[in-house]
Amino acid sequence: MDEVFLIAGMFLVTFAIRYSMFVVAGRVEFPARLVSTLRYVPPAVLTAIIVPAVLMPGDHLAVSYTNPYLVGGLVACGVGWVSQSLLLTIVVGMAAFWGWQWFLTVGLV
């Protein structure tokens, strides 16, 4: 029964936080400087999540050609820069990651 109360409490807190933003959405106008600054939040958060996962796939720093996460990430960065296509970037980056991982396990590299 405690789990039900815990889940209900988490629901209420999450709902209250999110719903409060919808209530004030049309009534509050943020300064232009704040709005332009908030544009950098998603790239900063994604960078903070992705960079450690790519550079430290285990418990140590792995900056070498034997790190398939790094190879796939670099290929994805290049494809994204050139193509400006999210789907193509994801597909080619994953293919590079899996291909490089396969090359490493087979022993071709």
C-alpha cells in the first residue's frame, strides 16, 4: 500500500509542476535576454549527457580508435554538420558505432 501512496505523491508533484507552467503560459512574458539565453539550455544539457557517455564508456577515459562510442560520435558529428538531417545523423552514427564495434571484435582493426 505504501507504493500506491508513493506513486500518487510523485504523480501529484509532477502534475503540479507541469500544470503550473500551462496556467501562466499566456500571462507571463519573459525578457528577450532570458528567452535568448534559454535557447542554449537543450544543447548544454545534451552535451553534459552525451560527452561522458562517449568518452568514458567504462570507468576510465577512453580516447582512442578502440572506443566505438567515440568513433560513432565523431562520425555522427560530421554527418550532422554536413547534412543537417537528424534522422540521417542517427542512422549513420549508429551504423558507424556498430560497424566499428564489429571490426574490433572480429580483429580487423
